[in-house]
Amino acid sequence: MTSKAVPKALRIALRGDSILTNPRFNKGTAFPALERKTFGLTGRLPYRVNTLEEQCKRAYDQLKIRDTPIRKNTFLQSMKDQNWVLYYALIRRHLKELIPIIYTPTQGEAIANYSHLFRRSEGLYLTYANEDTMEEDFLEQTRGRNLQLFVVSDAEAILGIGDQGVGIATAKSALYTLVGGIHPAEALSITLDVGTDNEELLKDDLYVGWPHTRVRGEDYDRFVDKFVQLVRKYYPHSLLHFEDFGVNNAKRLLDFYRGQHAVFNDDVQGTGAVALAAVMSAVGVTKSRLADQRFVIYGAGSAGLGIARQLRQGMTTLDNVSSEQANKAFYLLDRHGLVKQSLDASFIRKGQEEFARPDSEWDGVPTDGNGEVGLLEVVKKVKPTVLIGCSTKKGVFTEEVIKEMAKHVERPLIMPLSNPGRLAEVDPKDANEWTEGRALMASGSPFPPTKQPNGREYIVLVDALIYPGLGFGTMITQAKSMTDTMIIAGTRRLAALSPALRDPDLPILPDFADAPEVNYEVAVAVAEQAIEEGVAGVDWKKEDAKEHIKHAQWIPVYQDFIYDPNGVR
């Protein structure tokens, strides 16, 4: 990556409507008089030249008259299709307000209605029915581009709304730019359209994807592998980000490709990393050790298992306990209650067996009609210090469950991480009230501020505080892989920025308004670790990583343009 912090004049080969309709280069009314003349725009634009600040004010005024989140989302998407700099500059000026509009929870609604809201193609669609031309299609969209990041999804498990067929992960790429610093032209969102098992979509005449049931098994693996090998062949130093893959594929694909390329799965690793950072911050507040905690995780799919594994990795790395010993700190509940060793094999998902509890521990504990141990009974017996929800079961952390937990722990850590917020296990406001303000909290979606008894506002966080930094640190060092120790390094840096370490009544992780600065620090930690352990593909000294990252981050400001027939198109 080249320096982007102070944009240099760019040589452009486009003129007239071609430059005005290209979102990468369009400045709209911000084109200065000389550029208007040079690029044939004088008669195509009104007389007044606006600053970027003035454009942002106009766009924000237009945004405010949209009366629903989905209308705001479509307005911003339209702006992104027209002018990248204005889009990113506007959102950065109103980051906390607009992230819930372009990301969770509103993006879930947008994806659920993708076929009905579809206006303009964005990204790359690789369809199983066109497998024979995959390489040709891939190169048609990527040839000659300096791509650093591929965000790929097969849309099987999106934002708690399930199988959406062709929901493309553009919001994830946008966050890499907004708070991570990657140039938007260096990122590409890709859908692997392998069909859908969503009957409503298959019956929808307006569905834009391949109207076929999902391809699975060897055919699916062959199709995915063909795509991955194209990325490895043409962009060997890029980061491949897997997004919203189903529980049967997410961890399996991550494990298979980790040794071949720099790959990352936010559902498995990103959620786990921010959860670990939150727990490490809480541990700092309570003056205890990570290895001393008792974790109850309700919902043991990709996210829940990813969190358990990341927490275990933290315990083995930071507290020097064995994986076997660390496993004993976890109590996982899934659709059949507590994951116990006696459960029928068909009831235990791959990976859950590592955390299955011995049945002898639960002799005499009340069960339901199916012999399953429920959440309340687990909380009563275990007396957890940390309660994590990844179930998308609204309200399952009831008043009785929360009060039972708070009886035995002075500062319980409660983390309803399900997205979107309407599916959260508990409203943080209620958990705060039921624990008399003693709970430390973190959520997976934005919620309104929660008043603490001391009058301070306790801001409940969103979870996009770390993955853009993890990815940027990996990309800029051209790391061969994103190792567990690189993730731990980024997580430790995030935890060290906890406001609660200064004042225990403050949030356990930084405010999302500070996400760009936070992710810069995370990226530096990741890059330093990659250099230290020898997986980086660049010849840098560890102490130089900060400066390299600072100069590589893209910021949304207009560059000066020079016309050149041989320039960028």
C-alpha cells in the first residue's frame, strides 16, 4: 500500500459524464473551477463550488428528512453509488448515529429485502450455475486492480435472519474503510451464490439470485475452493474475510484455509476477539484473572463457539493454563439445553464436544420434561461471573436469571451479543436495573445509553471495534496468515484502551465514536506481532509499524486531479 494520508494529485483519464458517474472520482459541486474546465464539466455543474464540509451539511440535511432507518439506509447507499468521498466523510462525521443505519441492525432489514430494493450492482457475484466461467468472471472485475481485501459470503447465516441467498456483505467492507483505513478501491465484496433453502425467496418472482436449493457437500467445497484458489493465484498478499457462512461451514472453511492464505472469519474470530477484549477489561476492573472466570454461553453456534475458543486462547496465552484446564471454565447451552457428554451425538455440533460437561456434575439438578438442564439451573449451580448470549432468542436472560447471577457476583459481566438488537437476550437497561447498576455490560448491537446510579451514562458498545484493525494490520504487513497470536495482540491492545481501567464506573471498552483511533492502535499491535513472529511479507522494523500504518490509511478527502489520457480510469 502507498501513502494515502496526504493525497497527491491523481492523473485521471476520464472526462465529462464519465468522471461524474464514477463514484471513486466524482466530486460533484466540489470540483474546483480549473478542474471543471480541464475535465469538461463547466456546463454540467451549477456555478457555485462547495467545500466537502458544505456537501456533508447538505447531505445530512437530506438524510434527516428520511423518516425510517431503511429509507436512510437506501439514501446512503445511493450516495455511495455516486461519490465515495462524500459518503465516507459524512458517516465519519456522524459515526455513532449512522453506523446502526449502514450496519446492524438496519443492514439486516436491507439484506432481507435485497431483491426488492435492488437498484445497482455492487461487488462481484459468482454463481454455481456459472462455475465453468468463474475465473473469467473473476478477472473481468479484478484485472488491473490493487485489491487488498476480499469480503466473501455465501449468505447462509446473515445477521440473525438466516439464509438470504445473495445478500452481499458491502457493509462489512465499508467498515474496513470507515474505521480501519483501507482504500475503498482496494476492497471487493463477493457473493458465492450457491442457491438458497429459503422457501420465501424461491417463491419470490423478484428474487435476483439463482433460484435453486443450496448446493452442499463435495460440490459446494469444490466451488468454494475454486474461488479461494483464484484469490491465492492473483492476489497472494490479500486478506480473505469470510462472512455469514453457516454453522456447518464457517469454522470448517476457516480451519482448512488458514494454513494456505491470510483468512479471517468475523463470526468465529472477530466476535470472539471483541468478547475477549471485553472480558479482559472487566477482569482488569475486578482485579482478577481471566482463568478465574466461570463462563456461561447461551447459543453455541459459530459465534458462541468462536467466543469460547477465543477466550480459551486468551487463558492459555495470558494465564499459562492448559487447553484442557481452560475448557473446564465453560458451560455451553444450545437448542438441547446444557451441552453434556451424554447428549446424543446428533445433538452435539462439531466443536461442542470440547466443552461438553460430565453428567456426574449434574446429578440432582432439576431438568425439564426432556431431561435437559436449562439456563436458570445452570446459573444457579455454576454462579457464573460472565454470561454471554449468541442465541438470537429475545429476552432469554430473564429477570430471574440476571438476579440469580448477581446474587453471587459483585460485578457480573453480561453480554447479549445477538444481532440485530431486537433479538438480544436482554435489554441492557433491564440488566442494569436488575443488578442495581453493578453489571458490566457489552452488546452486539447499539442500544440507548443506560444511566448508572452515580448519574454517569453507561454507553453499551457495538462489536466493530476490532476486526477492521485486525484486518488492516494483517494486510499492510502482507502477512502469510492471521495467526492466533496476532489476534491476541490486537485484543490486548483494545482491552488496554478500556475507559473502565481509569474509572470502574465507565464502559469496559471505548466508545464507538473513537473506533478509527482504536482500530489504528489494534492494527499497529497486529502488525508488530506479525513482524515479531516472522509471518510478515514486508521488510520492516517492528518500531516502524506505526508510521507505515499512519501513512497507509485512507481518509475521505478530495484529491487534486490532472487530466492524462494514460491515467487511471
